[in-house]
Amino acid sequence: MSSHLKHSSSSEEALKPGTIAPDFTLKTTPDQTVSLKDFRGSPVILAFYPADFSPVCGDEMSLYNEILPEFQRFGAEILGIS
């Protein structure tokens, strides 16, 4: 997923633990989107990585894949944002 998010002064502040994350919508392909609200009621892991094809980012996503069963045990979804 790629995104260019606009920041306002309030969106640059860290959320306090337990705060419901603000909704957002990102393009997954030129004609499809995904919104955080689609996952309401389930835990969501947002994995931010800068480059799809860099070795470091590939390794990071491989690690998430290795522990995917542990996330699934808790009903969590992983969203990768590059």
C-alpha cells in the first residue's frame, strides 16, 4: 500500500494508549481502497516500512509473516503501509 497523508497539527501528536485510532482510507491498487473502519472490533497492527523492495523492509515483513499465527490467535490483522 502506498499513501501520501496530509498532516495537521493535531494529527502529529501521539495518541495516548487506549485511544481509538482515527479512521483513514488508503489506496491498495489504483481502483481499490481499504479503510481502518473496515477492521473495527478487531486488533490491527499497522506495519510501516519505507521501501517495498529493500532487503531491510523485506526482512521486516518476513518476520511478521513468521509470527503471523500468533497474531491470528488474537484475531489481529496486519496492514503493511509503504
